Amino acid sequence: MNNPILSVQLTLEPNDSRRLAQLCGPFDQHLRQIESRLGVKIKNRGNRFQFDGIDDTINAASLLIESLYLETEKNIELSPEYIHLHLQEAGMTELTRSKSIIDGNGKATTAQIYDSDKPGIQTRRKLISPRGANQQRYVAAMRNNDINFGIGPAGTGKTWLAVACAVEALEQNRVDRILLVRPAVEAGEKLGFLPGDLAQKIDPYLRPLYDALYEMMGVDQVSKLIERNTIEVAPLAFMRGRTLSNSFIILDESQNTTREQMKMFLTRIGFNSTAVVTGDDTQIDLPRRQDSGLLHVEKVLKDVEGLTFTHFDSTDVVRHPLVKRIVDAYAKEQQAGSSKAP
């Protein structure tokens, strides 16, 4: 049975032509972007908006428009990228629980688009807000458990949020240092031709972690903390034999660990430490005969208390909209290949 097409009315106050133009975008491109993503029809005349579609989507769309209009009051420049990030939340089922109520004047009364309980990450330079249910659960898990896994495709915020939580913990003196760890396995390239020792060879491949740190703490501050060893960057092989206490440890690209390496890393954890293991189980660059430690660890530790697994999918991608479609296309091709296998 098809869901009936419904309409909801929304009047935005105050009636400010500048803010409304900013909201709608050039030639209403922001409204068209929202229509395309949520599958609704949006009509407006001045500050009066009408949304046509099924119940959940029109409520999500009206909540989104109301929230974006509030953003224009802060002189935030709305762009297609900015709209895309908000659409990531509007597409989540949690946001469709709020219902618009039409009063006697035809004005919709709606709840705020964001979940007031979602765990924002506060660093000295900025507040990082998790987007969507999976990111919110991921942040909550990192705050409440000693070992956490974030598994999913590129662009879902796994590493970014882990670094943000690490910076927050360091600035609040909950840990004494941050360790950024990565296995020395690359996507088809070889490390041997690069100059320097193994740490220097692997350094360029940790650039995403550096970039996140720079944005949250500043280049100068990060450089000082690295000099003091408060922030340490190391290849996974350098972890053997160590006990990591009072630390926030991030193992990135963990799909390229072997079973033995993953066990070695997880058994380094000391008291008052948090470990976050991130990886994309669809981009394994290990030699063909080696099993990924990330694929293996979930089977082994799925029933162990005190650690969590958060799985992301293409709906959590917060990069360019094409990234989501690319991830979906590869997943579809992989499923088709699996079904043909004997």
C-alpha cells in the first residue's frame, strides 16, 4: 500500500528578504537540493513554505528549513556543501520522529532539528558536532568504553571524530598523551624508496590525522606537543613490547593489520587509556594470503564486554555527495561478485 501524499505549511519569522534569499540560494538551488535528497516538493512565496510528500519526509524537510533559517541569523553563508551536511542528518530516521503541528493560522510548530542530547565534542578551538545516529553512538562509545572500533567506508567521520575525542581528552587532562598509530602497508605503493627511517617513511601517510589535529589545535601547538612527545606518531610495529597507560590511542587503517598485529595492539592497553580502532573493511591492501585483523577481531571479540563496534555505511558519508554514490556502486558490484562465486 502506497503512503498518502500529505502537505505541511511553515511560516518563517521574521520575514527577512535577505535571510530568505540566503536560505533558498541562487535560483532556489538550495530548495532543489533538499527536494532531490528527501523526495519532497517544496513551494514557497516569501516566508511561507509548503512541503508535499509522505509524512516522515515532509516533517524532516520542514525541520531542516527551519533550522537553516536560524543559521542565516548568525550570518553563516549557506553553500551546497553546508546544505549537504545538514541533509545528512535530515535523512536519518531519528529526525522523522518529530511531527509538525499545524495551528489555526496555518503555521507549523516544529521541534528543533537537532537532538539536544547528542554528544558534542568541545575543544579549545571549536565545537565538533556528530552528525546522525551512528556518529552520535560512536562518540558516546568512545567516552564510555576503553576499546572502540569504528568500521565503515571513507568519508564517514571515523578518524575525524576519534581525533576530536582524543584532543578533548588531552585538553581536559583526562589523558597525558595522544598516540597515532598506523600499519606500514600501502595501497599498491612501496615504502622502500622513501628517505628516512620507518617512522619518517610512514609519516606522509598519517597526513589525515595531522590535518585533523592542526584544525582542532593549530599547527604551532601540535608541533610543540610532538616535540614534547605528548603527541606521538608511530608505525604499528613500534608498539610491540609497550604498555600504554594514561593515553588516547588511535589505530587508523586497521583493515591492513594482520591477526597477530591486531592482537598485539589491543594487548598494549594500560590503565586509564582509551583505544580507538578505525578501518574500512572494503579497502584491504594486505597480500592476498594474509587475513585482515579487522575482519578477524570482530568475530573473536563480539561477546567481550567493555568494548564496542560502531558500523557506518554510505548514509553516514559527509563528503561530496558523489562519494556516497561511489561507495554504493562498489558495494553493489561486490555483492554481485559474491553471489556469482561458487
